[in-house]
Amino acid sequence: MNKVSSSIAESLKVYASAKINLHLEVLGLRKDGFHELAMVMQSIDLVDEIEITKTNDELISLNSDNPELDNGDGNLIIKAAKLIRSRSGLRDLGALIYLRKKIPIGAGLAGGSSDGAATLVGLNSLWGLNFSNNQLEDMAAELGSDVPFCISGGAQLCFGRGECLEPLDKSDPTLAIVLVKDPSVSVSTPWAYSRYKQLNESTYLSKEIDFQEKRMALRKASWLRPLNASNPPPLINDLQEVVAPATPAVEKALQFLRSLKGVLSVAMSGSGPSCFAIFSDLDQARIALEENQEELRKQCLEGWCCALNSKGVRFAK
Ligand SMILES: C[C@@](CO)(OP(=O)(O)O)[C@H](O)COP(=O)(O)OP(=O)(O)OC[C@H]1O[C@@H](n2ccc(N)nc2=O)[C@H](O)[C@@H]1O
Ligand SMILES: Nc1ncnc2c1ncn2[C@@H]1O[C@H](COP(=O)(O)OP(=O)(O)O)[C@@H](O)[C@H]1O
């Protein structure tokens, strides 16, 4: 067992981007019980901040500015840190981690997944482990279906249960979104999928050749290359049809967004309850949000306007 040499404590900061789903199609069921998906995911400029200091006391500890969060083994940051340490075989690696939470929790924005991805990338660097991006993505897939995407982020096709990635050309950088969510509501992802299955299992595809056909159709979508304002994505999200009717906060968010001036298209993100509207640029998004603060308050909604991010995990300069 190599001893980790004692060195001056070093630290670094990584940013973990949230994501939205520009396309979420449920194709069928897989042998492992997960759903076969065809998705397009896009990183957005709503980021958690994770500060990591290396220690040699074999302890991995987490604190955060969000009391709602479990700072123990239930947190994807701790799960990711313990996973990459066990893969390194170096048991006496330690780290002090601090999370500044900005991404709403359980919101359909992969906030937890992105924190897990950022922890893998950050510790790989801080502990000098030199795992490749593919190796990090393999570890990420063990943490959750959305975690592999969150490593490189940007705009990617996501197939399988979400871990089979095909990077897309950079989206038109002027595009922006308005994101809204009722802060008192979160949606359970397992519930959303099981509800969808309850209502749609009879229409599920089951043959690989049929899955391939759906993947090819998405790869050829006219709005995809690159994502742009003149031919905006239709924003299909199969989970929206089951979550929205059961979650008034989602319907409320969709209606608010559809009323905004200059909106190109509107959808729920992932399993919700966050919903977003695409605008051709950040100024239009900002004006639309600023002009409707009163309505936002009346509807008990929280709103952000964000640019798109070309990366998932970023190191602070
Ligand atoms: C719905 C999506 C869309 O991007 O994102 P969020 O809304 O969570 O952000 C993802 O599929 C969520 O990915 P993630 O949150 O990582 O899911 P996991 O932890 O892997 O799985 C949680 C549960 O969701 C269901 N699940 C997840 C992924 C998938 N392809 N099929 C499924 O049926 C399973 O019941 C699983 O036990
Ligand atoms: N660092 C974290 N940030 C947010 N949620 C986390 C984190 N670690 C674990 N979780 C758990 O993951 C679930 C939400 O994950 P998240 O990725 O934020 O959801 P969603 O993908 O729906 O936005 C919650 O049950 C939360 O308790």
C-alpha cells in the first residue's frame, strides 16, 4: 500500500452546473429495471460551489450552507469521494469539503448529481489520481444515471439510462432561459418514472432495433445542430404528462412561463418540478423575468434567468 506523502494542505474550488432536459423520451424498460431513454441535456449557468481541502487523516467530511441537506453518506458528494478513494486503493486519503448550494434540491436540475460529478473531478485532481475522463464517467454511472453527463456537461445526447453520452456541437451561446420553481415543492424521481410506467407500460418498446430507430431519429432532429433560436427545440418531456397533472406547482409554473413576452418554448425539466422557457438571448430572458416579479410573487414561484453553460464541472480560476 503506497503511503500518501504528507504534503502542505492544498485546496481547490469546483463549480457544478445544473442541467435542463431539452428532450426526454421514455422508450421502454431495461433488464435492470431502469427506463431506456432518449434525451438531450444542456448545462445551465446555475452552479453549486464545492471547496475541497486535502487532508491526511483518512477522514472525508462535508459541511454546507444548506441545512436541508444530509452531510453524511446520503450526500452524493460523500458517496463520490468514498467511491473515487476506494478505486484509488489509497485508504489514507482525506478531504474537508464545503458546499455552497445554489441549485434547488429535487428540482429536476440534477443538483445532487452535479455535485457528485464535481467531487469526482475535484478529488481526482487534488489527490493526484489521474483517472481519465472515461474512468470518471464510469464511476459517475455508479452514482446515478444523470451523473456522467454532469462531468463534461454542455449539450449532449444521453441514451441508455442516461449514461451513454454523445456530445453535441456547442449550442448558440446567446440562448438563455428563465427557470421557475415553487420552493415548497420537490418531486421524487422514482415516483415520476413509476407513475409514467403505470400509465404507459403497454406502449413501451422492447426491441433494441426499435430503440436504435428512436435514437437515430433524435440524432437527426433539425433543431439539434446546433441548438439555436431560429429553430427552437419543441421541448418534448414524456414525464411532464404524468407529473404536471399530479403537481399543481408544475402547471402553475408552465402557465407563468407561457405568458412571458418573447418566449420561444416551455417545458418541465427532468422529473420536475422546475420548468423553463427558452429565449433568444439573456437580455430578453432578464426583461421577461424582471417585468413579472409581481406575478411571480403572487404565484409563490422562485425564478432565475440563466445563460447556457458549455461545460458541466469547472475549476475556479
Ligand atoms: C429524471 C432525470 C432526467 O434527466 O433527471 P432528474 O429529473 O432527476 O434531474 C433522470 O433520468 C434521473 O436521473 P437520476 O436522478 O440520476 O436517477 P437515478 O438516481 O439513477 O435513479 C433514480 C430512480 O429513477 C428511476 N429511473 C432513473 C433513470 C432511468 N433511466 N430510469 C428510471 O426508471 C429509477 O426508479 C431509479 O431508481
Ligand atoms: N449534494 C446534493 N445536493 C442535492 N441533493 C442531494 C445531494 N446529495 C444527495 N442529494 C439527494 O438527491 C435528491 C435530489 O437530487 P437532485 O439531483 O438535486 O434532484 P434532481 O435531479 O431531481 O434535481 C434529493 O433526495 C437529495 O436529498
